[in-house]
Amino acid sequence: MKKDVVLKRLKTIEGHIRGIENMVDEGAYCVDVIRQIQAVQGALNKISAMILEDHLNTCVITAIRGEDLAERERVLKEISELFITATKV
């Protein structure tokens, strides 16, 4: 994961959140507010995917290749739990 890329995206999202706060404060049209919220959710999902990809390519691979069976099982359970949480509606 490129920390600087993630931080830049988070700062952009922070600005969007402030924009949404202003929209709500000013009584903006509800659908417009929802569209902005959906855009922020999409941006957060992208960051989450970037971080997960990095995690899979570093921490998980290291654990799977390692000798520690408990650590291997822990990281695989962790990924499984992330998937379950992500697919809940």
C-alpha cells in the first residue's frame, strides 16, 4: 500500500464530508445529499480494497508461508471475518 496515496484519498474524502455537512446545514435537496454520501462510500470502499490488497500481498502471504500454524489460521480467519462483515447488508 502506498501510504501517501491512501492519505491523499482520505483527505479528499474528508473534504467531501465537510461538503455534505454544509449541504445538510443549508437544506440541500435530499437526493443530492444522498448522491454525495454514495460517492464518499465508494471512495472509502476503494481505499479499503487497496489496503486489503496490500494486506493479502504482505501479511497474509508471510503467514501462509511461515511455520506458525496458529498464525496461519489466525490470518485466514481474519480474512474470512472481513468477507462476512463486508457482505452483510
